[in-house]
Amino acid sequence: MPMTLTTYDPFRNFRMLQNEINRLFEHDVEGHNSLTAEWALRADIQEEKDRVIIFADLPGIEQKDISLNVEHGRLTIAGERRFEESKKPEDYHRVERPYGRFSRTFQLPDSIDLEGIQASSRNGVLTVVLPKVEKAKPRSIQVAFDA
């Protein structure tokens, strides 16, 4: 009986996994995957002595397509980047910029003054300023004794 030798490839499963992941991330313009999927809002958070600032990249998004809400100690930035209706997806060779709805929620610390939150946008960057509440000053409390 002839014996068949096979070589053991310890990385075979890893290559199969990598191929599967690559396939999942390929964008097919004809399938409109990149035009309708939700996308992740990228943000930087900076803390200063008297405030916290969130910088979020929102290039090409109009004011009417962005909403900010504060509820139960959480700030939610949501909106939608729309694909230009005048252009047809089939006219593109590649579409890499994400389109569709997005939403990102940030848990706010107790030190934030929810009434003082302000937001502005410039050059495609949304800036949300979260002022901190003034800490209560320490004070001395007199204890009353019954005579």
C-alpha cells in the first residue's frame, strides 16, 4: 500500500482566517455595502482644568444632519452622511468614504455641567465643550450642643 506524505502547515488556519477577514472588509460598489452601512465616528477627548473637550471628525456633513443629545449622564452624537443623489454609485470605481447613519455615545462624569454644554463645527471638525461644575468649597459646620 503506497504511503502519501503530507506536509504540516501550522499557519494554514491563520491564512484561512485572514482571507475570510479580508473578504469581509472588501467594499463592493455594486452591492452598495459602503453606501448604507453604519460607520464609526472617530473622536479625540481632551481634559483641561475647567472643561472637557470632544473633537469629532465629521467632514462633509451638514448641520441639519447632526444631532447632539444629553440624557441620563450620556452625550450622544448622531447623524447621517448622505451620498450625493446627483451621482450614481455605478459611476464610481471605488467608494471608500463611509456613508449612512452614525452614532456615538459618551458617558459623562458627574463633574460636567450639563446645562453649559456647547457645540460648534469648523473645517469638518465638531467641537463639543463640556464645562466642569464648580466644586463646592469646603466649609466649617458648627455643632450645636443642648445646654
